[in-house]
Amino acid sequence: MVSTGKIEPFDNSSENWTCYKERLDQYFIVNEVDDGKQVPALLSLIGSKTYGTLRDLCSPDLPKDKTYAALCKLLSEHYNPEPLLIAERFRFWKRNQRPDETVSQFNVSLRKLAEHCKFGGNLNDSLRDRFVCGLKTESIQKRLLSEKDLTYEKAIELATAMECAQKDVKELHGATQSLNKLTLRKKQIAKTQPQALKSESPCYRCNRTNHKPDQCRFKDATCNKCGRKGHISPACNQQQRPSQQQKKQKGRAKLHQVEEEEIDIDSLFKLDEHDTGTNREPIWLQPIVNGRKVRMELDTGSGVSIIPMEMKDTLFPNDTVHESDLKLKTYSNETLLPEGYIKCKVNIHGQEKDLKLYVMRKGKVPLFGREWLYALKLDWTEIWNLNLDRVAQLKNKYKDVFDRDLGKVKNFKAKLKLKPESTPKFVKARSVPFAMKPQIEEELDRLVKDGVLEKVDTSEWATPIVPVPKKEGIRICGDFKVTINPLLEVDQHPLPKIEDIFASLGKGK
């Protein structure tokens, strides 16, 4: 016979005996283990380590000679001795929400601590009081304290909702402040100067190169050779101040200094160019670059126009990649260094400009960035019409979805089950304002025409209508709560409470 489910050996380090016994009892029920086989099944399933402990507890008797209840009691007393009531209540009333703990996690911890506190009928009140007093967020605490007749369930609901709202507001503000940021920083370098000029000149006080003269520890020392103050003997044969040659070299170095830009861009390459969301579809352009038509994605978040190295080698194999001091930063503040740039003659919509196209080692699609947008004016009307064409295609493809006619549920017939001894109810029509009567009659005629309502001369049932004024006209609803609703046998589908769900997940990993 194949057993349903699986029970692993008991491990006191990962599970307490009470939980293990609860799972074991359910295992016996689902596999129909009768009372006579429960002791052998228990001794077979708990594992060798736990069996050894149980054998010592039963000594001088053997575990097989005890009843199932007696064995479970011995293991429970050994692994889960009854805790002290005052100590358990002390831990419960001292518990506060931790800084890294959510409201739901805090609630689960409180329920676990209350397990051995024996609050009885006052359990919900005690949980509510400790929950409100232990919250870390003052604004949520104030809101709960101002609530009249606050229950434990209401406190959990309000606190969870407020915590989610605060988190959403924080994310929205953070995204607004960081979006579309552009920063330009200038940094002094001497990349084009000779290698000898890039290295620091020796300190004239000690003849070393790892510091500046004003930071030298020998600036107050006395030379043993010449007796002068401000240097030591290894540097005595040198000038006590920077030489004229060094000054000339410094001046020459300044002439070769270049500016290096560091540009923040929102995105370089999308993870998936085949995004099916209609509001996320890429906008594709096809400019003529160096005589070749290139399909590029319009990216207003990118500071420059970019092409992957692999695509550059395919489209422009003979174009020279020039060195560049440009640094790119992604939205997540990661720095990317281009391999360089190629000089391009770009033509689009009858405009032609000489521009730079930066080459990246990795990437997926070329990007048409803001640098090109400033130089080349796009026909936004045409771009917009392309998007409208896409919408028209979707509407044409899914005509049944966008059809304004009333739809019908197929292959299904609704049934209403009445309570025993129910009798029909006939409620007279309610009076309506005279100004609304023409609109109501017009709406009723439309519903009859569309097949929603069917006209009858007599009926045992009658429900008054409730006309609701809307911008587009009158909406007619039936007030069934006064007629058929109280007499219906309604299918009950109880939903678990959120605290019950979290309590069952308390030991989840």
C-alpha cells in the first residue's frame, strides 16, 4: 500500500514536538492507521535519535509496551516542558516591534508568545493592547489610539493598510526625485601629457615621491651636510624649491589637460525589446548612418547615442573607433566606459549632421539618444500616427473585445435556489421624479430591445427599480434586497482571516 504524504524523523533543533505530533496525527488519519498500529508507526517514524531518548524515558519498560498517548506524553514532557506562566507573560508584555519587522511579522510573533500565557477569553484584548503599544511607527500608533471601540482585527487591518500606504508614498517620492537626472562634472586629468609628467615630482625636502613638500615630515628637520633647515641630506644636492624646469613642465601640463564629462542616463539597453505592453512599446527610428539604414530605438533617457561593438563591426567594419574620455552612469549609478566613438554622417527627414556614435562592448540594440535629438528634429506627428496604427491593428484583431454590443455568457445557465416554504413577493413600483420618467422609459425600451429584460403582463414576483443618474444617461438597477435576496439559499465560501494565514506561516522559511 502506498502511503499519502511523508513524515521525516523528528528533529528537536528545527521543530518542536507539539507541531510534529499535530502533523503525525494528520498523517495517521489520511493513511487510515488504526489505534493498534499507531505505536509501531510512531516508533518507526520518529528516527533513531528520538527513539533512543524515548527508550531511556520508558526504562526499564520498552516503548512498544506503552500506549500511543503515554508515549506522546513522555516526549512532550521531555521536549516541551510546560513553561512558567509569569515568564511567558513577561516576554509577551515586553515585546515591541523591531526596526526591521513589518506589522504582519510583529503580529505573528505576538500570537506565538501568547500561546502559553493562558489569557483565555481576554486573548484578543491582550493581543490588541500589546500590538498597539508595541508599534514602532508613531503615526500608526496615533491613528489606532484615536479609533473608538477598536478591536484586535480592526487594529491589524488599519496598521497593515497604513504601513503599505507609507511604503508606496516613499517609493513614489524616491522615484520622482531620481528620475531623468542629468549631471555634468568636470574632472582635471593629464591624459595627453608625457608619462614622465604624469608621475609626481620628487619632494625637494627628502627626495621621495609619495607626498607633497608641504606634507613632508622633514620640513622642520636640519640637514647634516649643509646645516640648513627644511630638508635632509639625501635631498641636499637638489634645489630647496621646485626648479624652473619643473615649473615649465607644470605649465605645459596644464595646456594638455582635458575635460571629462560624466553623464547620468536613465537606461542603456532594455532587457526585452519585444515588450508586448502597448504603453511600453519601443519607438523605432531608421536614420541613414554613414550611408547605411540603421534601426535604432528612441531613448530620451540616454544622454548619447550608442551602438553595441558587435553591431558596429557588422555595419561599419572600416570605421575607426576614436578614444573618448566620456563616462556613462546608469539609473542605478553604475559607471560604464565606452570603447570610444565613430564619426558619423547622420541623415533623417532630410536633415544631415556630423555626429558621434559611441561604441559599447556589450549591448543589444542601438539607441538614438538626446545628443542626436538636439541636432536632428524628429517628426513627432509621424511617430504618433505609428502608435495610432498599432492601436487600430489591435482593435481590428480583437473585434469581439472592443465590440460595444452586449456580450453573453455561453454554455451556462444560472439557477436560483430558494429556501423551503418561500413564497413569491410582489412590491409595487416606487414613484420617480417626473423629469426622469422619459429617460427611464427610454432605458427600459433599450434593455428590452437588447434582450436584457423581457416584457410580461403578469407575474407573482415584482421588484422595484432604482434609477441611478449617470453622465451617459440613466442606469437601472433592481432592489432585490426587499424581494428575492432574503429567500435565497446562498453558497457559503468562508475566507480565512489574514492573521490566521500569517500564523500558519510563522515558521516558514
